Amino acid sequence: MNSLETGCLLLHGYAGRPFEMSWLAEVLRMAGYRVETPVLAGHEGDPGAFARSRFEDWLGSAEEVLCSLQAQCARVVVAGFSLGGTLALALAQKHHLAGVATIAAPVFLCRLFPYFSPDPLLFASGVIRRFRTRLPSSPVRPESRRIAPWEGYEGMHFVEPLHSFKTAAVLVRRGLPRVTAPVMVLHGVRDRAVHPDNAWEILSRVSSPRREMHLLTLRERTTSGHLLVTHEETRASVSALVLGFVRSLQGS
């Protein structure tokens, strides 16, 4: 499998933008791969459109680009960050892929035993959505944005999309045994937004004959440790690991 025959679909995270994948996209393009970084449905910049979007919309927009890329390339690798990684696993349950790389991807957003939730309101999202469409979120410190740049919807939790993400992640988790493509899982050891146990859940449940995991450490303690794709300490290593993974699929 040479670079001219291989397409790479890169999927950004929840409430984010393709900007998140820009470092990785540049590395893969420089290596000669065909790269697509689509904007997921509802993430175009209109908060109202995002509030109306759901997991099936995000999956549909990713699937549309995947099918187009598969029509042009002999093989396609899908790499996704956070929500994008969950979508990549969902695509791998329905389509033949050359490989899947997940980066800080959740197959659960919160759990009771052992307890984990980045926000306790996540447990009540099914009830809250009946009364509220949005909830305020804590502001992010400028220093955090300098360390790990990000673009997207800030200052508000959109309850329906978040609930949709939470419930869909459970379904993706249940379908992991249907994933047979080679899988590489990347996660931060102190990710406070998506628990590192998600990496073990993915690796242990997929049916892929080839699977690998890389846990990344951070020195700073300012950010949530989640934005590995843009973080100044990890974006280069994430890009190198994904590039190495794609290259290693030659002949598979």
C-alpha cells in the first residue's frame, strides 16, 4: 500500500473544528497521503445548527466523506480525536477500513462504578434536556488555550447534542467486537475530560488481530490533558505515531 493509494480521513472532536487535526493533516500530506478533514454536521459555526445536531448527523457527514474517499483510494485509514475517534469506531463497525486510530476517544463519557464524570450534570442529561437547551460552562484560561489551541463552540453546554453523544458512545462500545481493522489507541494518562480507561475498553473489546496502545504523559498541569492533537507537548508525537501506523499498514 503506497501513499498514493491510501486516503486518510481525519475527524475532529465534539463542538470543535477541523483545526484540531491540522498538525496531523499536514504531516500526512507531507508524506504523500490523500487527506480529508471534513467539518462534521452542525459544527460549521452556527450555534443553533449545532444545538439541533445529533450523533447520527455527525456520523452521516463522516460516512459521506468516507465513501467518497473510498471511491478514489484503494484503502482508507480513519483517525479521529475525541468524538471523531468514537465516530471512527462506529464507521469501522459498518465499513471495511485499512486501519483505525483513536485519539482520546470515549466509549463512555461518565460512569458510576468506579465513579467518573467531567461534569456531574452528565448523569442527568436525559432529564435536563426536557427543560433546558443550554447550560453555562466554566471559562477556559488563556494559558490553557496557549498550551493547547482550540476552535469551536465555547461558553455553553448544548444539552441535546451532549446527551446524544453520551448515549451513542454506549452503543459504539457495545459494537466494538465488530471492529476487525487494525487499531491504534492513543490517550493521555491524566485526561480529565475522557477517562483513560476508555483506551482499555476499546483495546480489549475490538476483534482486531492487530491492536496497539500508546499512553502519553504531560508535564504541565494547567489544561485538562485532553487536547493531545494540538497540545504543544504531544501534537508532534501524536502526528508521528499516526504516520507510523499508516505506513506500517503497507501490504496488509
